Amino acid sequence: MRDRLRAGVAIFNDGHYHAAHDAWEDRWLELESGSDDERLLHGLIQYTAAVYHARERNWDGAVGLAESAGEYLAALPADYRDLRLDPVRSSLTRLATDPEVVERRPPLRLEHEGSTPTRSDLGFEPTAIAAVVLATEFGFDEEPVERARTYARQDLEDGADDSRFITLLFDFVRDDEHRGIVAQRLAEHVGRRRAREEDVDGLF
């Protein structure tokens, strides 16, 4: 839960409002309806959607989502899951009454664990989650990114200090300017690793 929450928060704080919910949605769908975690993620997903619709000037959609998000978050403790919720609730109230506020000032940045994390602040696991989310958002093939994530986790478990997959996943998430090149290199390394695995499998 913590890693998914943090990945989505960082993606949101970097301005990718539509993409942020993808970090939370799979986990949200697994949760029991009405549980605190389910209400948190449901509220955050609707908050990101409200911001997105407001920025697209869909005022009615933004207002409805802001009101609904506020209802989901209303009863949760102010620091639930180390996320500062009072500013979020205030922002939702403001958005519900004046959705055009997003044209006058940037959306509230989310605070988690005492800071407002961006993608450059993420550790490995939230970065691995964010990589697949951003691959989807920016139209890259998800399969090599998901496989690179698997290989990176294997390298971590094996104690590798110089995993190319870990480095490339961090670059893919953090480097907006060169993401296409990074994606190409990542796919090439995945292809070589898969080829080696198939060669070994053929020996037995």
C-alpha cells in the first residue's frame, strides 16, 4: 500500500494528474468496499480526476468529482497513511465551489511522510510501480517495462550492485526528455536477458 500510494503521489505532484490514479487503481479494486484504505484510494482517485477535468474545463465533471472525493475522505484521520488530508479536503471544497481555481493557481501538491515527493525522490519499489504507469500514460509498450521490473527485482534479491535494469527504470521514470531513448535501451536489455534465459533453458 505504501509504495503504491507514494508512487501515485509523486506522479501527481509532477503534474501528471491523469496518470496518478493508475498507481492506485489496481490496489483500490482489491480492497473491501468501505474500508479506510478503500475510501482513501477512492477519494484520491476522484481527486485526481476532478483536477484533470477542471484543467480540461469540464466544470460540471470537476465539481461532481470534487464533491464525491470529499465525501470519501471526510471521515479519515488527518494523517491517515502518513498523507496530510486536511489540505486535500480544503482543496476539494475550493474546487467544488470554484473549479476555475485551477486556471489561477496550480493544484495542491500532496504531502506524504512529511514531504511533497516527486519522481526524483522515489525509492526502487515506488519507481518500479511508476515506470509501468508512465509507460501506459505515454504510449510505450508496457511488456518490456514490466519484464525489466521483474529482472530488476531479481537483481536486487541477488545482491547485484550494478543492475542495468534498476538504472534504466529510474531513468525511464525521471528523465522526461530522454524517455524514448531509455525505453529503447530498456527493451534491448530485456531482449538480451530473455535470449540468455532461453539459451540456458535449451540446455536441459
